[in-house]
Amino acid sequence: MKKISFFLELYRTMIFVLLVTLCGFTEITARAQSASMQDFHHEILLPDIFVKTTEAISYAMPSTQSEKKWKYNYLQQLNIDNSLLFQAPEGWFPVKGNNGKKATSKQLPSSWIQKSDVISFKEMESITACWPIESINSVVGDSFINIKFSIAGDAIATINGDGAPSQTHQAHVYIKNAVVDIRDNETHLSLMLASYKPELKRLYPYGVDSLDQQVFPEKSMKGCNHQ
């Protein structure tokens, strides 16, 4: 009888340990799946999309045969409809609103734009050396923006005006083909989007009213090919 009692107690203990182990494994698996899904979302959700062609058209459906909806200009930032992104067919992005303006569901439905017409920040490369532009002074609306660069692509942007206190941002330069994005290191927000002509060593920012640029002296760029 004692042996039976002993084995019953051992059996209960083993079942308890097994349940605890399974629960722990399930929790770990759930956490891993959650982390994996977060990575997946981070990889898939793309809010920073810019038009890379002279003009881009969005369509009512993901087909160039469907109704044309809106026109977007070069370097214009688009508002991706993340609720539809997982349903997007190959080669298309769902876009919110009209001409880059956000819209509620009661106003404007999403339309579709071809991926070949846009570039995402994820595709851009960090400048690490031989950045030729030393500084930029620009006016955007009522704001004055001064950006000072290092040859390694680091930047300090100072924004004044528009009735707000002066703001200073630590930033960096990213580039893909002829598109440059100067992006805040902390918030990761874009401070300036521009097209770039390496043969002229000159930026052409989107939405800027006036602009003054200075390049590094040739002696500082010794050994560099033009970016």
C-alpha cells in the first residue's frame, strides 16, 4: 500500500513538473512569436515612402487599368495605409488620402501606387565618408534652417522662426540614387528631403523657398570621389 501511495505521489509530482514545463514553454514560445511578429511588423510597415519619379499616379485598385485617383510630385512623402498593407499584391502600396494629405475613413478611400514609383527609407544607405557639402541655410515658410555637416555625414540642424523656440537636432545623411534624406538621430524623423546632383555637389530640397550652400574645400576632400 505504501508503495502504491509512493508511486501515486511520484506520478502526481511528474505530472505537475510536466505541466509547469509545458506552461513555461508555451509562454516562451508566445513571447518569441510576439517578438517575431514585432520584427515582421517593423520590417513590413513602411511609413517613410517618397516619390522617386517626376510624377506618380495612384489608382482606385492595384492595377494600372483601374481608375486614376491622385497625382504625387517628386520627393513627396506618402501616407501608407498600414491596415491594407498586408493585403497588398506584389508591386503595390496602399496610400491614404489625396496628394499626401491624411484622410479619415469618412472622407477619402485609400488608393494604390506602384512600388516602382517610390523609394523607402529602408533602402537608403548611411553616408560614412566624403560628404562634400559643409553647410546649408534654407527658408521653409516662416522658418530658417541651418544645417552644418561633417565629411562623415553627421549633421547639426538648427531651426528658428515660426514663433517657436530655436530647435537643435543631431542628424545624419542617408542617400539612395539621387535622393537624400537628412534624418534626426533620436526621433528618426526626416528633417530635409532633397534630390542630389553629385557633379555639382548640390542639394535641391523638397519644399524649400530659398537656399544657400557651401561645400568643403578641396583639401578636405583629398582622396574622395564625389558622393
